[in-house]
Amino acid sequence: MSAGPPRPRLHLHNHHPKRRLPLRWLKHVAQAAIPRCQKAARSADAPLLHLDEVEVSLVGDAEIARVHGEFLDDPTPTDVITFHHGEILVSTDTAARQGEEHGQDIARETALYIVHGLMHLGGWDDHEPGEAAQMALLQEQILKECLS
């Protein structure tokens, strides 16, 4: 039985000084999610199967909006931006708002966004409604497995 692709090293940084989050717990969830997202990869050339490192940066809306504008020509805040070289930006401000709307605490919503970013590195795209729905179901399943 094959062991699967090597698991990339994970780095998690909180760059949002006003948000105190359980970083050790978030890192644990992210590390548990990586092999599950690798298993769910859409193709053999998905970045997550070949990366040595994944870096997750927790930022505020202002920073994610700046990056969103610079790289995607949309200067509005968003939840997650994923770069195929292994960098994932997560807006904890958006996680706080969306979490409240969905009845989730900010830590769980942030963990969901990290899994979402890992899914993007696994080759998933949420621009087409059908794939977005599949991705949403799968990322929730992965997160639940990581939390149990």
C-alpha cells in the first residue's frame, strides 16, 4: 500500500494583531487536513501533492483586500486567497463576520477557510457552481473529520 504524497511542512502565522486565535489548535486542524485534501486532489499535478511547505497567514480585511486588488483586480475583502506556490491568506475579519452569520465561532470558521485554501491547492475551483457545491461539501466533511 502506498503512503501517498509527502506531507508538506505547515507554517501558520497570525498577522492580525487585534485577533487572538488558538494558533496551536488551528495548526493541528490544518495538519490533519493536509493528507485528506491531498487524497481529494482533483489531479496528479495539483500543487498540494508536490509542495514542500504550505504557509498560512491570518490577516485582516484591509490586507486581504490589498492582495485581492493587486493580484486579482478586485480590491474588496474576501475570505481566502490561495497561491499555487503554497501560500494561503485567510481574513479573520471575514471569518468573524461569516462565522456569526452561520452560527460558528471565529476559530471554526477560520479552520474551515484554511481547509478551503488547502482544497484550492488540491486543484479545486469554486468559480463554477457545481464544483463549488462539491467543494463545500467535501471541505465540511474534511473539517468534521479533523475535529473528531
